[in-house]
Amino acid sequence: MAAVPAPLAPYVTSVVAYDVRSGAPGTHRGLPSGSLTLVLPVGDPLDVGWSGAPQSRARHWSTLAGLSSRAAQIHHGGTQVGVQLALSPAGARALLGVPAAALAGEIVELPDVVPALAHLPEQLAETPAARRAGVVLRALARVGRSELRPRADVGLALAQLTRGVPVGAVAEEVGLSRRHLTTLVRAECGLAPKELQRVSRLEASRDALRAGRRLADVAAACGYADQAHLTRDWTALAGCTPTTWLREEFPFVQDLGGGVGAESGP
């Protein structure tokens, strides 16, 4: 994962220049999260669509996916190369010039939103791998307008909700009724507060599982009632159990530190 310059840190939560060569065609599962996903492939266009919606599948030289409570499916021929960024809802406004809600549930091409970045796929194809992440970050910084931010109370509410603070507590902190908070949060990011919390919790549990923590420990640390609750949420949002995801992403799951433990059913 590449370092994000401080001025972009509130807007770009991660940037990765990836080069994955599995040697065989397959499907990668893009899990729901509290961030928008920008992917700029190199070599071959990205073949992507929403899980359960085959009509959404298309091949793009850049993809921008808004917040969603369902997984994406990326089809590949055994090699995946490019740059992937996660953008915060605030980053949608500051770097793309639109509220995240305008892209919720959508997969579009980057020039459809920011025509000034239409050159990026071709530029990346001509750039050495080690410099690609920097090229994308500098391009975003050039078109960004940091004064385009969500209103302050909504920005604070989004940050607190993604950290798992209860909706009632967030509403009280920002001085809004729950109904008004729900309206403003949905208008900003496209998800209701509870839905945003749910995908953010899934994202946190994904990171913990990737670090090799056991299922029961992950469930407790991420705010699930128990391991069965974690498994139910994963099945509903990701379309698979966490153990299935680990086996798909890490075929040698036993190499993860400590293993993941037995999976309990719903």
C-alpha cells in the first residue's frame, strides 16, 4: 500500500498498486465498504459488475463504484494489474466534485464524472509500476477542490457512524433528530445510517480476518452480537461466509497467523 500525502489523507483512505498473477481465470469478490472504489487497470480492462445483477457487467479502463450494500464481482483471466484507491464520502466531493450519493449503487467510468482525468488510463499504461500510484494521486490533487466538503455536522456524523457509534448517540452529538440525520446522511452518501454502519462493520471485520484473527475474536472486536451474527451479516452483504471468502482470497488460509477458527452457522 502506497503512502497518501497529508493533504489527500481525509479523502483517500488507501491506495494500492497491485500486480496479482494467479495463473488461471477466476472471479474476485469486491466486498461492500464505507468507501468509494476507484480502479485503474493496466494491460486489460476491468471486467466487473454487481453480484446478482449480470446486466451490470461490463469492461472498463477505469471504474468508479459508489457505496453499496452488495458485493461486486471482478472477472479476470489470471492476471490483475493496476491501481486501486478507496475514497471517503468527503473525497467524493473534494476530488470528484459530486456527493457520494450521486454514485451510490453505481459502477461508472471515471471520465463520466471527471472528464479532466480521462487521460489517466493511457498515462498509467506508459508509467513504470512503481510510479503509478503517485501519478494517480497527483492527478486527483490537481483536479481536487478541498473547499467542497459535506456540511460540518454531516461530515462528523459520517465519521462517527463508520466508527460504529450508535445512531442515537450520533444524532445527539450533532444536534439532529434521528429522522433528520437519516435524511441528511442518505442524501450525502446514498446509504441510511444503519446501512452505512453495517457495511463499515463488515469492512472492519474483513481487515481483522485478513490479519489472521479468529472468527470469534473478530465478532467481539467489531461489535457483532456473536460469531453467528457475523456469519449472517457476511452472507447477506458479501454473498458468502467469512470462511469462504478467506478460502477464495487466501487459498493457503492456514498460513494466516493463528488461523480463523471454526465457523458457526446462522
